[in-house]
Amino acid sequence: MTKAEKVNFTIAKLQELYPVIPVPLDHKDPYTLLIAVLMSAQSTDIRVNKITPLLFEKADNPYDMVKLSVEEIRDIIRPVGLSPMKSKGIHGLSQILIDKYDGEVPKEIALLEELPAVGHKTASVVVSQAFGIPAFPVDTHIHRLLYRWGFTNGKNVVQTEKDAKRLFPKELWNDLHLQIIWYGREYSPARGWDLNNDVITKTIGRKTVLNHYYRKTKTRF
């Protein structure tokens, strides 16, 4: 297959598997999505979805959030990990949204990245999922899959994002970001990976990745 054929195969397979794409983090508006994505750093969506209702019951908008102390926020979100940094970020960005943006979440990635504890991936997720603006947030899972599929040689997520945006049509970026995440969880995980269940990697995967997998499975039996 040519690179273009591999891209088209991947798009077709992901659309076949995920014609309707669930959003992993529960939220009701751009603000609650921003907080949920911030909380998800080095945590799991399942864990975040258990904690956000407790937080949003007390404060689901920046005006109520700043009425809580950093310590109160930290106590609620402690189970998601990194709570000292995240609680300061949530309180700090809520105050900035009030002071600079009348309590609204800005739609520009660059403005979002200026907020405390908001990195490029978080900002990209918010603009894509909350506002429908094309973005291709790359986390470690998407980075792993695009490397397995031979779509990037990137040593980091920055290069992988550039490669993804170059290869895939812009109008599909927002869907593909979520489809690849779900595919990775269900068929191509980092641990307990069974290539027989992973039709995309089995069909178009990087030869070195496939060879390494086959060598490992041979030595296992």
C-alpha cells in the first residue's frame, strides 16, 4: 500500500468501527469540559468522570469556582492525582476567565494556553470538542498508534501532531482524534496487546513494530 492508501484504509476502518463517536469526558459546556480535560492529565477518564460530578455540584462555572478555596478544590479532586497543581490551576484559570473573558472560555488555542495548568493538548481538545474548531490533540496513546501505523517517526507528540495534520484531511481531525483514542483502548493498547484483534496495525503496521511483536510472541511460547 502507498502512504495515501494506508491513510484511506485507516479512515475507513475507524469510521466503520465508530460511526457515532462518544466523548470520553462528561461535561455540559466549554467550561466544564476545560476543567475535566485539565483534571484528566496523568489520570483516567473513568476516574475523572467519577470526580467531576462532585466538583460541579459545588461549582460548575467560574463564578462559583472562585468562591471555593484552592484547598477545598484540592480535597474534592484528590483521587485524580496531581491535585496540588490541578486545584491551583482550576482556581486560577476561573479567576482569569472572569477578569478577562466575562466568565466565558475563549475559542483560540493560544489564549487557552495562557491559562494556568492548560497545555497545548488540553487547549486543542477544548476547541475541537467544545467549539468544533479543527484541531488534532495528540496524547501518548495517539502518539503510540500513529507510530505503530507508520504515520510518524516523531520522537514526541509535537512532531506527531504535525505529521497527523499533514496526512489527514482537516475536516476529519476532530473525529479522528476521538476515534483513534477509542481504537487504541479497545484494539491496540500499550499493555496486553493482541495483534490478532488489531486489524489496522496488522494490515498497515510499521514493519519493525510487527517484527518485534512476532519475535516477542515466539519467545513466549
